[in-house]
Amino acid sequence: MAASPAAEAGEHLDGFNRDQLSLFLYQMVLIRRFEEKCGEMYTKGKIRGFLHLYTGQEACAVGALNALAPHDKIVTHYRDHGHAIARGLHPNAVMAELYGKVDGCSGGRGGSMHLYDASLGFLGGYAIVAAHLPLAVGLGLAAKMQKTDGLALCIFGDGGVGEGEFHEALNLAVLWQTPVVFFCENNLYGMGVPFGASLSTEIPKLAAAYNMPAVSVDGMDVLAVHRATQEAVAHCRAGKGPYFIEAMTYRYRGHSMADPELYRLKDEIEAAKRRDAIEHLKADMTLAGWLDDAAYEEVAARAERVVEEAVAFAEASPEPGLATLHDRITKEPANG
């Protein structure tokens, strides 16, 4: 006899309590609404430059980042808003950074792709594909040499797998047994190139070739991501070296706001949305008796208020003055 939907939901939620799931749900809704507002502000000319939205991939950030300790370090790629918010960067500071304002988390000098907050161990989004993977190895090595139980979480996309730094970083991490969780967000496209047209094998097989544990999980399931990251974190803290996770996910928007999305059909996007992480967690919590329509509306309203406050904060924040143009730039010593 097949299990009832409520029983299946209960089994899926096993090991999680109501407070944890409520946090996951709120963070995913907040990131979703934040990204939607970013797209809106971009079209209004308030946000300029490159803007890569995270819409659809929220389960990866929320599931992975919530498995870390405060002293762990994170480096990530340029689609970094969701990671920053899940780590605890205030949406006000993130939005102000996107606006290029003084009160942004990087002082208005980094923009969308370079969010940073050392106090939270969030050590940057990186615009150069795969360039941060060797940095993650260094962060892991530092934790090992300092004899802490800290680790580095390195988040990157499937487009970074073809770069030399990917292979160099994985090889060194194993040789030096550094505590690094390599977390690949495989959203099936490297810009406009389908994943299957750019790599002839499965990504975890590449990591396994360097003799590290490697798994592939459903990146549209926040609980599956969280469980996998917990296992990876435990592996690293036990001194067993690096661990590799591929999270199969999907971005609902184009590569960036400048992407006309001529390379995929709307039917494909709609099919992916039927696996939406927020909707699935909502359904499971509802079946478990931990959520109803009124409670979800409160979650959505709270996220909306936070995002609107972030926009107001960014609008009110001043722009960096010309007098600060050379601030934070190392100058060469004068000759003689």
C-alpha cells in the first residue's frame, strides 16, 4: 500500500524541526523577492553594470549556507546575492552595494558581483570564472595550519568546470588534505551554452578522479542540499580533506539582465518551475501541519517589507564622492 502524501512529507522532513524549516522557507522567499526587485530596479536604471539573478536557485544557497558554522569561510561566484543573504549580510547593505552607494557592503565599489563581509566570513563574489577555487584551497590550508576546525565553502557554477583552476584546486586540495567543500551549482547552462554541449562527462566523476568524495544532489530541494552539505562539513571537520557536491538546479532568468534568452524555450523554464523549491517546501510543511495559507502570507509579507526597506535604504544612501576616488588603492612608494 502506497504511503499517504502526509506520510511522505513527514519522511522527507525527518530530522528537521518546524523552526528550521520556517527559517529555510523565509530565506528562500526573501532571496526570491530580493532578486525580483533587483530586476525591477535594473530596468529603471537604478542598478547598473552587470546583474546576474539567482531566481530559481534559492535552495542551493539556503541549504548549504545553513550547514556552516560562524567561523567558516565562503567564496563564491558572481551570482552571489542569494549566498550573501543566506549567510546573514543585511539586505540593506546588499542592495546599497548594487546601487553603488557608500553604505553598501563593499562601500559601493564592488557592485553586484563583488559582495563582501569579512565579519561574516563571506570573502567575496568573484567575477573571473573559477578564479576563486584556488583561494578556497588557501583558506582551507590556513584553517588546517592554524589547527582550527574551520573550513572553506567554495561555490561555483558548472561553467567553471572547464577552467584550469578547477583542476588545479581539486588536485591541491587532495594533496594537502585541506578542509574545503567544493559546491558546484549546475544550472545546466554556461551563459547560453547547454551543459551537455560543453562537457563530455558527469561533473562528480571529475572530482572522484582526484580521489575525493563526490555526490550529486537535487539542488531544487533545500533539505537534500542541507543534508549533503552537513555530511560534507562533517567530513572536512574530521580532517579527511575536501568533499565535492554537485547541486542540480535551474535559473529562471537569463545569464544576466542583458541576456535575451534565445537559446531555450519557455516550456523548458515552465517545466523547471514545477520543481520549484519554495513551492515544494510549502507543500511539505502544509501536509505536516506546520504551515497554512495565512502563515505563508505572513512570510511573504515580511520578505516584502524587508526588500522595500532595502530599496529605501539604498535610495537614501549617498554616492561615494570624488574625493574618495583613490581610497583603498595601494600606492607605489615614491622613488628615492
